[in-house]
Amino acid sequence: PSSRASIMVRDILTASQKQPVPQRGYQCMSCCRIFPTLWSVKTHIQHSSQEGYSCRVYYRRLKALWEKERKVQEAAAPRV
């Protein structure tokens, strides 16, 4: 179920924070293409399979890994 979660703008921003882009815009962390707006990179991700890329799969798996990591951290956190 969580692997089918929608990719949100905050997911794109979180992924891109780790890789500074030398130009203006937002980089798709899967195919490394640079887009002028968040909307354009999100649209690219949603329709990437039509363009011959697997960016949507990449972001879904990345989001699933973040969820898994968050759950592990919550389980390991001391309960008050």
C-alpha cells in the first residue's frame, strides 16, 4: 500500500536537498534532468513512463524507504 503512495512536492524537495543543482530549477533525482518549476518536475515524474523513464518507480520506492526508516526510528525512540 505505501509503495503506491502519491509522490508529493515535499517528497521531490526532500530528495533534491541532498543534491545541489548548479543551475536554476529542480532536478529529477532519478534521471537527473533539470526542470524550471516544481510543477514541471512533478508532471515529468507522473508521466515519465510515457517518456521512456522510470522516475515514478524511483520516487515511489524512495518514499517507501523513507516510510520504513521513519517507522524504525519511531519504534526505536524511547517512549515517554
